[in-house]
Amino acid sequence: MASAEQLPGPNDLSDEEREAVETLLFRLADDEFVLAERYTEWQVRAPTLESDLALANIAQDELGHARLWYDLLQDFGPDEPELIWERDPGEWYHSTLTELPFEEGDWADPILRSYLYDAAEEIRLEALEDSSYARIRNRVGKVQGEEDYHLEHAQNWLERLAEEEQSRERVQTALDRLWPHAQTIFAPTDEEVEERIDDLGLRTKSLAEMREEWRETVVPYLEDLGLSVDAGGETDLPEVTGRNLSHTDDWDDLWEDFTATYRELGREEATRIMKDPDEVE
């Protein structure tokens, strides 16, 4: 991918540059926020107190990461309620992997989902380290350290679950269900805009390059655990991907749940997810 010039700040971007930045940010922010919402469903339901606390911390981390990216979208005008609590469910760009409900009581599901997602997130963040947009580049380091912990947590649990046949079968069942949706992490929103993201140097690897790197990482790892991966090809995406604003039926229910309090109380503003790291004390 050809090197690109450094982009100016948000107020000096052209319309096409701004569209590319916003598209990339919505991909990042929506994934983190929706996955965190799903993780909260496991509070006090994990198999051990330690794992319960760990997943709670991971959910909190993901909300914080979402906030980092939503803050940058606020550079272009919308406030937090408009970006989250008041945004129509048909205007979200997250991968369908993040919105699927967990199989009830099956710890293999959140663990495998975390591994598939966090292995992809590691690659996505590396591709942003030298982003031509400084506002993105300067925040990557704040996310990477915590994501490393998330990936380590998922791998430790996967290896434990793979040791016994019965629990390994549960992981396999989860893998068969989640694998197509994991591919949507690297699905395009709009082909032309995705190409512009790459040409502008907002990331240093294309979706196709990151997807291939992810496959080369996760497939051998999972197979070493005794799991069977139906890797498929370029067409192994589900009918809906999230990236193109198409979602599963489960998404509407999740959106209703996490916006319910805001709507029922007639709020005009929401408590901020976390403090803006750019704010000066």
C-alpha cells in the first residue's frame, strides 16, 4: 500500500476525507460498544468468580475503547446521545459477530467469540499505528495494552476448554455457529469508501490483507486445539454482515434493551460513558 501524506485536523478535512474517517471510526466504535453490551449479559453467570470479574473488566474496557472512537466522531458535530442512544438501529455498522446473543449457559460461546474478535482487533490496531490521521494514531496505544489482556484471557480459557472432549465439543459447536459471522469483521461497508480509507493511509493494511493475516493466525491455533475450522473462501459470509447496515433479527432486541432506560426516562442527554482523555483537568 502506497504511503500517504498526513491528513489535517477534523476542521480541515475535505468531504471525501471526512467520510473515510467517519466510516473507519464507526467500524471501530460500534464493534466495541455492541460487544461490551453483550458481555454484560454474563455478569454473575460466569463459571468462577475470577472469570466473572475478568469478563466484567473486559466489558468495561471495550466501553472505554468505544468512547475513544466516538469522541473522535464528535469532532464532526454529533454529540454522544446522537451517536449512541438516539441513533436508529438501522444506522449501526458493527460486525454481526458482536450482536449475536450468546447460547444460554454456554461459557464456550463468549470465550471463543472473544478470541476470534480480539485476534482480529490486534491486527486492526496494528494497521492504525501509523495512520495518516493523527487523532486516530494517537489513541491506538491506549487500546492495545488492554486488548492484549483480552486475547490472553480468551486463549487461556480456550486451552482449558479444549483439554476435555465434552467441553471441546461445545467449543466446536460455538465455532461452527460463529465462524461465518467472524468473517464480517473484515467485510466492507462501501467498496469505494474502503478503498479511499486505504489510499488516504488511514490504515496501513487493506481489509483483505488483514483478513488473510487473521486467518493465518486463528486457523492453525484452533486446529492445534483439536478443533475443525471450515475456513471456506471469499464467499463464506452470512447473508447479513452489519457493515453494510444489514443486521440479524437479534440486533433490534439488543438495541431496544440498551436504549430502554434513556427513552423511558425521557432523557435529553446521557451520562457519558467515560471521561474524554483529551480533556484537561
